[in-house]
Amino acid sequence: MELRTLRYFVAVAEELHFGRAAARLHMSQPPLSRAIKQLEADVGAVLLHRSAAGVALTPAGAVLLDEARILLGRADRVRERVAAEAGAASITVGILADSADRGTTRLAAAYRRRHPGVEVRVRETGLTDPTCGLRAGLVDVALTLGPFDETGLTVRELRVDPVGAVLRADDPLARRDRLELADLAGRRWFRFPDGTDPVWRSYWSGGEAREGPVVRAVQECVQAVLWNGTVGMAPLGHALPEELAVVPLVDMAPTRVVAVWKEGDTNPLIRSFVRIASAVYRD
């Protein structure tokens, strides 16, 4: 069994869907299916039940999943130790400034326990760069929100967060239990400046061209709402001043908390960071 094939199997076993696993692995589905069938032939057991409803692990598949995770973890630790010995024991992580995601606190603790000798540098960025300096080569891996242009990047989804409209607490719409985008037609929204990732920019404006102040940071968004009654969006549960309210937007796709790194980057510390992040956000 090759490590690459075991990684394929783990992706399918975790996603329980060949299409999602193929997307996660940045490959097409047919070669993934062939690799899993060959793996089943190699081990002499059916690992996955396939049906119209999806994919389910067999008892043999559940055993292999546990063992594969152990083997892959050991292989990654070998790479990490070699990298540390070679003097590469540091990693730069990009995050969005003023993030209220409590997952980052748990991730920092988990990563510290796993890599006490690794120096972690954190670079905060404003809202005009959703990849937090990754494309410019300023960070090794980013912990951020999607969607954004994923060209040339590898993205691992950690969590999905519904979003809501950010309004001043005295706004009549703030008393509603839920809103639709149509309820906000004609209102001024905060906007990101020209040159911002177009996918990211479109998402946070509700998919339409808007009029309103240009902002570059979370606090500028907050102040735009407080001073001018501007409308914006934020993940539900995001910590905001008591003078503001977040009302769920029922017809907006949720945002995704993701780890993202450059496609093809084989830095073992990045692989370990993503693996630990996936475990922390899954728990």
C-alpha cells in the first residue's frame, strides 16, 4: 500500500462521498475510484459500501481508516522531524484581523502541544485580502473565510457558518427573526475597494453591486454601521458591540472557515497544521 493511496482512502472515508473527496484531493473522480478499487484488491476486502444514497464504511474499512490515520501521522512526523533538523522549524500563519473565531484559540493550543519546538508567526490582514498574504508569499498557510478565488490554491474546509445582516440595534429590521436579501434592497452596504478578490467582494455584498462606504477592516465595517446605518454581513455568532444586531439571512449561502495553502507546497509543517486544524474544528 502506498501512502498516496492511503491518503485517497482517508479522504473518501471522511467525506463519505467520492465527488467531495476528489474535489478535496484536487483530482477527478474516475482515477480516485480506480485507486480505491485497487486498494480493496490489495487488502482482499471490501472497504466501502457504495449506493445511490452515498458511501458507507464496512467494518474492514473502519479498521483501515484507523490504521491509515496512524500510518499517515507517523509519515508526517518523519517529515516534520527532518524539516526541524534542517532548520525549517517555523511556519507563518495568516489570519483575518479582528477574527472572533474561538477555534483559533483551541487550534493554537493543539498545535503547541504537537509542535513545542516550532516557531509560529502570525500575520493579521484586513478584509481586502481573504488569503491573508498567501498569494504574495507572506505566509505559508492561511486560516480564513471563503469564498474567494481558489486558483492555484489548495483549500480545506473546516466549518460552515451561516451569515446574517449586520444592522444598528435601533434599525426596524433588527427586530426581525430572519431576513431575505430583498428586504435590504435600496439600502447602503459597506463595500470593499476595487482590486479586491472579485469572488470575495461579490459574496459579502450579497451578489449585487452596492452603494455605500468603502471599508478595509472589521472595525471600519462596525463604525460604518454605527455612524451611518450602513448594512453589512457577518457570520452568526460573531462578537459585535451591543449597539449592533445580526439577523440571519435565509437566502444567503453560508461562509466557510477554511485552511488554505499554495497548491503543490509540500512543507510538512503545513500538512501538520491542516491536519490538526481539521481535527480541532471537527470536535
